[in-house]
Amino acid sequence: MITQKQVEKILKTIPDPEIGVSLWDLGLIYEIGIDKKVGTIRILMTLTTIGCPLFDLIAGPIREEVGKLKGVKRVEVELTFEPPWSMDRMTEEAKAQLGF
């Protein structure tokens, strides 16, 4: 059975390709949806800036790593900019890593 904690644990290991801090700690992940009946994980996320061209470089590893969980048949990664990302979304660990 797939759990939100399992997905979160994986997202904490996937770094932003430019910053090197995990997507989770940066606060880029807004929502995790799990449909256990069909084995679909839906991840709603944002980027640090609207013009950031790295979505495919970020979504690929998410699909690959989350897709390794037992029972997962499909991983959907959806991009949103509502609400806009801000540094307030970062964990204390991310702020410390980045010197804030």
C-alpha cells in the first residue's frame, strides 16, 4: 500500500538541478495525491520562478523515483504557479543550506 510518507521520503532525496537542495525542502511540492485503486500518484508542484526552464529536468526524476514504489503504475507531475513560490515555503534545513 502506497503512503504519502513514502512519496515524501523520495521527494526529499531529489535535488533541484540548479540549487542542489531537495524539492521537498525548497517547498516546491504543493500536494501529493494517491489513487491506490489504480496505482496513480499525482504531484502538484511549482518552480521558484515562472520562467524557469527546468520543469522537465525536475519532473523526470520525480516520475522515475516515485514510480519505483511498489504498486505505482503511473506518476503525474502537474505544474502550477498558484500560489507563487516564496522563500517562506522552504524548510529550516533548506534555509540553513542556502545560508538564509
